[in-house]
Amino acid sequence: MTAPTPDTPWDPSQPILEIEHLSISFFTRLREIPAVMDFSCSVMAGEAMGLVGESGCGKSTVALAVMRELGKTGRIVAGSMKFKGRDLAKMDDEELRHIRGSEIAMIYQEPMASLNPAMKVGAQLAEVPMLHSGMSKADAWKLARQIVADVRLPDPDRIINSYPHQLSGGQQQRIVIAMALMAKPALLILDEPTTALDVTVEAGIVDLVKELGEKYGTSMLFISHNLGLVMDVCDRICVMYSGEAVETGNVTEVFDKMRHPYTQALFRSIPLPGADKNARPLISIPGNFPLPHERPKGCNFGPRCDYFQHGRCDETDVPMSHVPGDDRHDSRCLRWQEIDWSAPPAAREVKEKAEIGKVVLKMEDLRKYYSVSTGAFGGGTAKVVKANETLSFEAREGETLAIVGESGCGKSTFAKVLMGLETATSGSIMLFDENVQSTPIQKRNTDTVSQVQMVFQNPFDTLNPSMNVGRQIIRALEIFHYGSSDADRHQRMLELLDLVKLPRAFADRMPRQLSGGQKQRVGIARAFAGGAKVVVADEPVSALDVSVQAAVTDLLMDIQRENKTTLLFISHDLSIVRYLSDRVMVMYLGHVVEMGTTDQVFAPPYHPYTEALLSAVPIADTKVERKRIVLEGDIPSAVNPPPGCPFQTRCRWKSQVTPAGLCEREVPPVQMLEGGHQIKCHLSREILATMEPVIKIAAE
């Protein structure tokens, strides 16, 4: 059979993308580093394939290979990648230029990396069909406007005449999707397209991608570490580990009948409904991901596998084998037929529930306003940004209070005020018996500073790259005046490494020698250097892989049980919030709109905003039925908030409030429901009582 040419029609019954035994290496001056080995997968016309796995497993390398963008050091050393029957690896630059952008398009994780800040959005969109199809400028602009409407952006005429910086993150990502669709590609590659977005915006983007895929008949290669998202978007899944595909098959079959230990380990490390931090704690994957040039002999996952057999699993390379009876289901495991996949995990230990003690932090009517000028160089009229509005809550010893909400709701502003990095406009912050509301950090005494510490979102930015781990922790101990000698501080540093479960030998390592999870542990050790009683954790696991997330969250819980720490956990990931929090505070545009125990907040009645947040959470469980509520529009600006209820511009319940127009006129009062459950809403108790659960677990 002759290989297809650009003029030969492609048979739609064949895969649109067929990758067979692909191996990719990067060549440095020292060595060849194999990044992807013996990787095979196929995507049929109109099919969505999800590519999942931990950071460094080779997902993005596969995508870049399909786009032929491996750079000067990357090289395909074996295998083939066929697009519509033609081998991409053998195409010349002219053929690639024709295919890229017109037949294969890619959407990257960071939307601003794909947009030109000096060009209007419409001009950037129109450029695609003008270059690829020779379309006239007038027709290209007309198509740009139509596709902007297709990606559900409000006021398309305003959007196409805006610059990228005038749009929100979610709007920018929709423009990048619109740009990828301008040439109506046959294959769309999406590399973590929603990682930087809020869960509500993510839900809109996911629905949009599915809808547009069906409308245009586009096939998709969807790269993500979020198994719930893959279940929402994809028909098939390919699980990768250390450069290899370890399991592939239909999404539902792989989720319900996984046949590789790594897939099972991934699911055990994510908080599904029913997970409990005390009775059923998450199980992190032991050991560390192998470096590409230090892979073990035999099965790559062997050193971390519960089912490893010495002399068998580490003898030879393990091939993919077919799982009979299922739709193209394959596993790279020698023992998959011998393992009892329904057996409960042996490693799970039941933890004692931490005792919750007296109130250690109390905020009353806290307000934080910023004054900003509207002029380009500081002139113009001054406007007030209401970042926090009448914030009132208390936190107790040994308690985990989660603070959730979209970007711009005021979560991080409140954290900065508590830490003393900002001072409040009014209200009080009682920390133990001291009001620290107007005391900046440089004027707080050492005891106060040491008692309230913060664990930041990005572990890569919080460590000094030129100082070893031990020195960074000792530096914190010096600031907190711990001990009477260097020997005391050195001993305490080693104890802190024990506390965060890092080997003492890591004291001599530099940050660049640590993984992301290890760096975050150093950040936690440093936060506890002064014996912190209140720890603010600002998205502490969002930059980490799911297996590392499980280890770090359980570490925080263990430290909390031991030290009776009060943990303020700021997050937009409601799955992890449900797993580890005792109480939840939901914020919207500076207001606390709902507060209660975790059980209260995750079951009806909800504030309409909480209901939408819960419905947007992707859950990697085929037994969960979820009501889908996608919020229209973005969170309003704090410079120009809507009158009345801050949520009224996006609320689907507004028409049920009486008298009509009340939501637009008045800020709602706080309603106290049973058990101290608070909801800031005009809806009557009778209507709140009719709310149905957003998340239901289907009967077996």
C-alpha cells in the first residue's frame, strides 16, 4: 500500500492521529536523555483522547513532537506519528507550515504566551485565515467576530477591538481557543488549558471545548493532570508514567476497571467524595519519580509499586498487553491478571481526629479598601477598590478553616492583612489577646510574627536558590531568636526536617536538587520554625502533582494534630477543601457569602454562588452525578461593584426573590440557619429549603 500524499484523500474510518512506538530523546553535551519511550496511541476522527500523568512523564513532549516543535536538542529516535496517514516526522518545512495552524492547532497552558500584547484581538484572529486560506481582510474580520460569539464571549464587537491586557484570564483563554479554531483544524491539542483558571471559568471552558469539538467535528488530544477534567472532556484516556504509556482505553472502563498499579495509585491519591482525612486518609505514592537517565531496569514504576516482584518485574522491559473484552484497553504490567483490583489498600491507617480548642483568631467587620487613580500616570480621579467588605469570622485551635472563592474575591488580600503585609482600613483582628488590625509586620513583635506564618502557593519562588536547605531553615530560627547557640539551631533544623518527613541529609542540598513537593516541605518546615500557632496556607498544593498533593496535605494534617495548629487553607479546589477542612468560608467580591461546617456547606441549602462552585468541580468518579450550573460572565470589578447583592449579576435564583428588584437595591442580610450555618442572601428560607443536592453518588 502506498503512503498517502497531500493529494490523496484520507479514509475517515482510519485514525486521524496514529502514534506507534514513538521514542524521543533530548541530547545534551553530557548524555542522551530519553524523554519518551515506545509510546503508542491513536485518535479517531471526532474523538477526544486524554493524556494524563505526573509532571515530567512526557505528556507535553508528545504534544510538541506532533507539532514538530522539539527544538534543537530534541529528536525523534524511533517510531512514527501519522496524521491522516502521513508521517509527520518525515514532512519537510513547507508541508509542516501548511499543516500547522490550519489542520493541527495547539492551545497552551498560559494564554498570554500565545497573544501579541501590541495587537488588537480581532487583528490576531483575522491573521489566521488570511495566512492559511488567503481570505480577504473583510471576510477574515467577519469570521473573527462570528467565532468570538461561538466561544461565548459577551459583546463580540468590543472584544475584537480590545487588546489582550483588557481581558480577564478566562476571556484570554477563550480568544486562544477561538484563534485555534479560526482555520477549523481537524486535530486540536490542548496542553493543560485550564490550569491557571478558576473552577467556574474552567467549567465554562470545558463545556465550550466539548461543544465546539462536536460542532466542528474536531478531534482532540487533551493533556491534563486532572482526572476529573479528563472524564468530563474525553472519550478515551492514556495514562503516562516516566516516558511510557502504562494504560490506555475507554475513559469509563479505565476509571472503573483500571488494570495498572500506577493508575490505581493515582486514584488513591485524589480526594473523591467520601474521602475522610481521619477515617480514610489519602494514600500518596511512595518514593519519587525517576529522573530520565536514572530509570530502573524492567518496569519503570517497579520501585514505587505495591505489587512489585523482585526477579520478575525488574528483569526485562515490559510491553503493553491487551486487556480482553474491553474497547482497545491495554496495560503495561506483567501482573495485571494476578492482582485483586477490588481489594482495599493495606497501607491506609486511621488517624485520630484533632481536638478543636479555644478561639485563637477573631475578625470583626474587617474592611480593606485600596485607593487607585484612573489616570495613566497617577492623575485622574481616585477610585476605591473594596477588596474586603465586613469580614467577620473566628478560628479555633486545631481547626482547619478553608477560604474558597474565585480570583479577585479577596482571599489573598485578607491573608496579607492577617500577616501584616497590609493594614486593614477598619475593623479588628484579635490574634490571641492582641489586636493586630493596624500593626504592619515590621512593627509586630517577634512572638506575634512567629505565631502567624504563611505557606505560599509556588514552592519554586519562596526559596533562595543560592542557599542550602539547612541554612534557609536556620535563618528563620535566627530571626525568631530560637536557642542560645548555633548548635541549638542546627539541632532544631534537623528536627524540623524530621517533622516534614525529609531525610536529614537534605540539609546540605540546594533548592535546585529538590522536586516541587520537597521544596514545599522545606517551605512548611520554615513556617513552623518559630512554633507557629496559626498557619495561612495560600493554595499550598495547587502547583504540585496529585500524588505529591496527597503527601503534602496529609503532612499538614499530621503537623496540625501534633502541634494543635490552626490552619487557614485558601484554595479554589473544592475537592481538597472537602477532604481536609472542618469549616468553610465562601467569599465573593470581598463579602463572606456563606460559612458553616464542611457538611453544611457541601449539602443544600447553598448560597447560589456556592451551588455554582460545587457544580463546577470536576470529579473523577463515574458513580457521581453532578448538576451542571455554568455561571455566565466573569466576577465583577471591585473598583465598580454592582449595587445591592454582589452576586446578583450572575445569579440564576434572582427571579425568585420578592419583592422584585430587591437584589439590585440592597446588600442581603446574613441569615443564620440551623447549627450556625450562615448564608448572605435575599432568598427566603422556604426557597432555600427546596434546593436539591448538586452532587449525588449513584446507587451501585
